[in-house]
Amino acid sequence: MKTISTALLLIFSALLFSCNGTKIDKLLGSSSPYKDYENSLKNAGMESYALGKDWIEAGEKALLNPSSISLPYQEVTRFENANPQAVFLEYSVTEGQEIEIKVEQISQQSGMVFIDVFEKTDESQKNIHFAKEQHSIKYKVTKSGIHGVRVQPELFRGGIIQIAVTYNASLAFPIEGKNHQSIGSFFGVARDGGARKHEGVDVFAPRGTPVVAVTEGRVSRVGSNRLGGKTVSIAASGYSYYFAHLDSQLVSIGQKIKPGDTLGLVGNTGNAITTPPHLHFGIYKSGRGAVDPLPFLASAKELAEPNFSDSIDLGGPHKIIVPKANLRQEPNTQSSTITQLTNNTIVFALAKTSDWYRVKLPDGENGYLHQNLLSSNLPPLSKIDMSNTISLKEDFLNENTFPSDLIGKEAEIIGEFGSYKMLKSESGAFYWTID
């Protein structure tokens, strides 16, 4: 664990937070709070100290070592105050979704937590959104792809933190009182014996049910055609929203509308004459044609309240307690297996999400393990008398070794990782034997 002297801490605090009475909210300005804070560390000379350097490196390394999640997702994690850490959660997004990220400090109410959203490109991770004052972000997805959120507390802050990433509908539903679960036919379904595909979704409702605007915009077309029957189209923000099979139209071309305004009434005109009354709703993007309306209309199920009692042992070493355990890409049994771990293998449980732990292996690899596969109870496998021939290291990834200063004392072998053994000294400190 890294430490910093009281004198250095006072100097740093003075430089960073109170230089000439400047407060942190002024210091952050209007650009990315993370970048502003990183620059303030450098300006205060902290980059040349181990702790400041470690904080900057933690944020950079997190982007290179993401944990995969599927939305909606929620976890409880622990950040050590004196050990700079960051987490990067990567997820798939679909055009039309509204992504919502909330970060709540549970055990420490003071201090800043930086939240940055990145888009994965062929070359790198591109920062596209960030939280400024509140610990939350809400944004609409304009292009399907892979996004990720990095969460990192400021120096000397951390504790138990709850992270939730979910998605909401970015449009109002076109029939009042219904939602995406009312959709009866989906985008891409074969029509006319496979000659064409369904370019929208169908919502069945009694004849005469009001059809309402899904967003603010302007009526671009009120007409009739063979397939759609009586139709209304709304133009807004590069999209055209198409309402078909109407029994009647109640707007005119050029009319400005807002969400919830009645556009017409449900019917079965056009090629729907032989079907029960329903609304066909489609979305068209300029230059691209039809896009699936479902992501624009669907909201994720509500997340359950987390169990904060699970956070007691987070951050520390855990041990595999079954003969073989599958380390998963995501927290479910359908997810692909990254690797298989054997009994007594040491892992570090970083977060808890439902019945799963997000873990890190000693070599830095991330993954998920079901709670029944590991335990924070670390009974010794055997004991060892320290001698001057034993060399130890505190950090598995640290290549620098040092002779043991525990000569003549006894230590417990509590677990292993490959050919390495984890020891617990009489004082409770953990070490790795060097093979």
C-alpha cells in the first residue's frame, strides 16, 4: 500500500485546492473534470511523486483492461483511499438508446468521483461524455457500437461506491398508456412471403385509440398509400417518424408538435385491412433508410437494491474453493469462459454484482466468478519458517524483489497462483513467494 507524508499531503492540498482562495469548482472550469484534475496534479508537482504518478497511471491502465458488462448492470465496489484505482466497464450500445450512468458514494460522502464515457474506435478509446458536477451521465446513442465508462475517485478518496449503468427509451411511446412490451410485431420480420422485411414495429390497440407524437418536431407529410393506408410523418433531428394504418389523421403538413400531441387514431387502413386495428411505427434516418425502432422505445427493467453487506471483504484476496471454476467474460453462466481456475487459486474480489464477483487475477486479468466458487476465508494450506534463502514481493506484478525481513518467523501459505504461493505473515501482511 502506498503512503504519503503528512507534510506532502498538506502541501499538495494547498496547491491543488486553495491557491489564492481558488476552489475546486473554479479550477475544473468547463472542460473535462478528469483532464483538469490530471493537469492540476502536474501543476502541483504531484506527477513526480509516486502517488500522483500512480493515480494518472491507474486511469490509463483501466482503459487498456476493461471489464465486459451487459445492460442493465449494477455493482458495489470498493476503492482504497491510499491506493489509486480506476475501473473501466465496457458495454454494447444501439442507436436510439438513452444510456444512464449513476455513481453513488456510500461510505464517503465527500470528494469527487470522475466519470468518463469512451467510444471504442479502431485506433483507441475516444472520450465522448463526462460528468461535470453530479455523479451521473445521461446521453443518447447516435451510432451503435462499444462504449465504456471509467470511474475513478480523486486522490485520498474512495470507500464503497455503487455504479449503475442502464438504458431508457429516448422517445415517448406512440400510443399513450402502452410501452415497448406492447409491441406485437418487430423490425425485420419477413413480409409477403419473404419478398420484403418489416420496416418498423406494430402495436395493436382498439380502433380510435389516440396515436401520439414521440418527440418534438414538425409534420412533414400527411398522406395515403397502398401499404400504409392513412399515414403521418414527423421530421426531427435527422430522423423521419412514420405512423401508418391510421383510421384518421388529425394534423396538417408543417404543423409543429411536441411529445404527446395527438396525430391521429388507430385503424387498419392500407394493407392492414384484414388484420385487427394497430399502429405501424417506423423510423427512417436520412441517407440510410429504415432503422429498428425498438431501441428508441425500450427501457431496461428496474435494478434491484444492492446488498451492501457484500462489500465488507471487497478488495482483498479470495480463494477458489471448488476443484474447477470458470472465470467468465460477463456475470452469467452463458458468457464465454476466459480461463479455468483450480482449487486454492488466489483472486482479488473487486466488486459484487448480484450473485457474482468482478475479480482480478494476480497477473491483472479481469473476469467474473459466481459467489459459490470463492471465499474470503483463507485457512492456511501449510506453514513455513522464514529463512534467509526466501525472497518475497508484495505486488505479484512487481519485478523488484527483496530479501525477507521476517527471518526466524513463521508464515502461512494460504493460496497460490500458478507456481507462486501467497503467504500471510504473523502481522497479517500478504506476500508472494518468487519462483
